[in-house]
Amino acid sequence: MNMRERALASYGDVKVTTGVSGADNVQLIQMLFDGLIESLATAKGQIERGMIMEKSKSLARAGRIVVGLQGALDFDKGGEIARNLNDLYSYITRRLFHVNAHNDLQALQEIHNLMSEIRGAWQMVPSLVPATGRSYALN
């Protein structure tokens, strides 16, 4: 399964929109991060309101997105960056389990901050790569 198919499969857990079919790889990754950050924010509110079942669903959704992002990494093209992202995604997955088990808002904020930073970096990618012949570390 190529990167686009893996990202689309993960995005199916986020939201299905008409823009997905026309999105390039970078846009798909950005959409995954948007869904991840949305799930984290939703889980925060659910923890604060004591909505434990809903919180677990939101964190599970976030976890599926992280696994999708991790599965989309291309270690041949991405090299050290892909390996570092793989390690980060593994760490995030462990932290999500911790948050779910302990309703730890501080750990949830840490995850949110890390993923927001990575999302911000992905926002810059289109301006760094010419529109024609784009080849990314995540194919």
C-alpha cells in the first residue's frame, strides 16, 4: 500500500471530504495532523468534563492517526528525518496510552504542542518544494 493509500485509510477515521481525492501527499499529511490536533482538543474537553468513554474514543482516534502517519513514513527517501519521526510517533503513541489511563492533561498538552509544531513544519513544505515534480520523503 503506497503512502497515499495509507494516508487516505487513516484520514477515513478523521473526516471524509470531497477535497481528499484531489489532495497531494503534503495536503493529506496536513489533514491528518488537523484531525489529530482536533482529537486531542476534544479529548481535553472530555477529560475536563469527566466524559471518560468519549475521551477514550477521541484518544483512540488520535492514536489511529498517529499510526497512520507512522505507517506513511518512507525510510528510504526520508532517511534520518523519517527515523526521527518514527521515534517521535512511537513516543506519542505511548503518551496517548498514558493520557488515557491517567487523564493526564499535562501529558496531553505536551502531545498537542509536539504535534502542533510538526504540523506547522508541514505547512511550510509546499513553499520549499517546486509545484512540479514534487517528491517527498513520505511517498
